[in-house]
Amino acid sequence: MGFATWYENRILPHIIRCGCANANIAALRAKVVPLAEGRVFEMGVGGGLNQPFYDGSKVTGFSGIDPSGRLLDFARDAARQRGWEGDIRQGVGEAIPFDSDEFDTVVCTFTMCSVQDQVQVLREMRRILKPGGTLLFLEHGRAPDPGLEKWQHRIEPVWKSVFGNCHLSREVAAAVVRQGFSVRHTDHQYMAKTPRFAGFMEWGVAVKSDG
């Protein structure tokens, strides 16, 4: 096993899980995840960090994918603790292994930053949603301040190599709109106690548009 593979399989899952589990991020999850209802699909389910925030009285079925086998172990343990097994599979967002028009809600938190092809992932999330289905998103991304955005681009190559392809400068809400969603609500903030180049957060509710 080479160093890169060892780091990706042994170290990175713990870094991701710890980095995405602080109290400030949990407070943002609490704004978004409880809105999920019906048949729910979670993109980047690994780690199971959203599990405590689902309203079980509104969720009739739960599925999800993640490319990391180690993170999937955490996700399945978290699901069992809730009392629902769900259909949690290893996979990538560019080719979601579920049928079209299958889910009422897609939940995507801190995942679009690290996928290989953000456009294709958004298309796939739209595909698996039922007509009128809801996408709930919570991501960090491109800062609105031009000076800070320049620093994001400068830091991004090193950042990606350390944090599993995590991009600092990707658009969030604007990218969602471009791929056929109607955003019903969105909000944003710089997260406290986080470097500003990595701390611009966007979250919202979007609906699968016709066509």
C-alpha cells in the first residue's frame, strides 16, 4: 500500500469526520437536515454526521452513497443507532446507482466541494428526484469578496491535495440554479472560528423544476 492510498483510506476519513463535526457546523446541519421528508437520498452519506438531525416522523425511507468504504462504516453504524438500516451503498455522485424520479428529498452537505464533476453530480441529483422533489444543500464555497476569492484560488491546489479534492472556490447556490433547480430559500454566512478562505457557508432549499 502506497502512502497516498494509506492516507486516503486510513487518515483522510478521520480528518473529514472530525472537521465536519464541530459545533458550528452542527448548528447549520440543524437548520437544513430536519426539512427532509418522504423517501430521502443523502449524497456523501459517509460519516453519518447528518443522522442525528433527521426528523424520523417525516422520513419514510432512507438511502445514500459515499465513495469511502471507511466512512460508510460510520454511516451504517449511525443508521443502526437510529433504528433504520436504509439502503447505503458505495458509489460516486457522477453515477448515482438509483432510478430516476425515485426520491422526494435529496440531502447534500459538505460534498459538492470534493466531487470530481460538480455539474454531473447536480444533474444526477436532479435525475433521481421526483418531479417537484426537494434538494436540501449545505456547502462551503466561493467567497463573495473578490480579494478573498483570489486567495481561495491560490490556496486551493494545496488544500485539495490534503483534504480529499476539497475545492474552496466552487459556487453553490448559483450552480444549483444552472442545473435546473428553482431555489426557494437560501442563506449564507462566514462561519465563526474558521479561516475566512474556508468559512463561507451557503445553504438552502431548491425544487426540481419542470423540463
